[in-house]
Amino acid sequence: MDYGKYKNARNASWQCILDYKINKLPVMVTDIIAKSNNIRIYKNSDVNKLQVGESGKTIFQNKTFYIIYNDTENSRRCRFTIAHELGHIFLGHLLINTPEYKTFAIREDNESEANVFARDLLAPACVLHELKAFTARDIANLCNISLEAARYREQRMRDLETRNAWYLNPLETEVRKQFDNYINSKSADK
């Protein structure tokens, strides 16, 4: 994915954190949906809309986004899937028409962008940096994400730490400020 698309997805996740007043980990994706006027969520076991092997999808119908997730997967995987689908919505990915509803076009760039959005929403790097959470195990536990997702975050954290690339964007600074009380309470617990 090119850097411009990466930055767009990262910035969108920060804006989501700010807009929905997220200020502690783990991020509750269901709270974002509850606060949204036009997003609903359903377990696939209730609606049976996913194909075999699909973790989730978003359908747009009657001016509402319906996120459907595979509730047979573990809860940490479900959280990432829901955040990924929120990424498609907040990044404004292209919708395609079918006779029944609209859904997102499957394009590799869109999927990568939605993954970056989900990762950065569920495991904001600046918060992990302040908490000194650098291992996949620590990240998975703090953020309530799978060890696999946490390993990707750990790799990116290593790069950011090596480059000392913190607070170069005003949105990131605002996210950090919004998490101040949480960071301070976690630091006091140590």
C-alpha cells in the first residue's frame, strides 16, 4: 500500500478515536456503533449473510450500514473484524450495487487500508508507546486483540520506536491527550 493511503487510514482511525471520545483500552467497537446513527451490527448466526470463510462484511441498505460478523470466531478476532468493517465505512470505500443491497468492492488496497484502520483504532501506537507496551503479548492483553494482530502491531511499534517517530501529526497529539487519564492511571498501577 502506498504511504498516502496508509496515512489516510491511520489519520481516519485517529479521527474516529477523537470523534467518539475513546479514552481507554481496550477500545469498545460496539460503543462506536451504538453512538452512530446509521451503523448497526449483527451476528452472522442471526442473519446468515456470510459466505463460508468470510469473517465479516458490511451491507448498505436504506441509508444504514449493517456490519455482519462471523460470531463463531473467537471474540478477539470478531473485534478486529468489526473494526475492519468500520474502517471500510469511515474510509468511504467504494460501494457496489447488487439487486438486494450495496456492499464494498473487494480490492486489495481497500482491504489493506481497512486493516491499518482497525489496527490503529484498536491498538493506537502513541498510547502503547506511553505505556511501554512493546511485546505482542502485552499489546494483545491491553488491547484485547489476537496475538496474530498484536504481532503485526509489535513489528510496526519497533519501526516507530527505532525512528522515534512520535507526535509528528497534530491528530496523534490529540489522541495522546485524550488518553492522558488512562495512561496516568496505568502508569500509577506499575
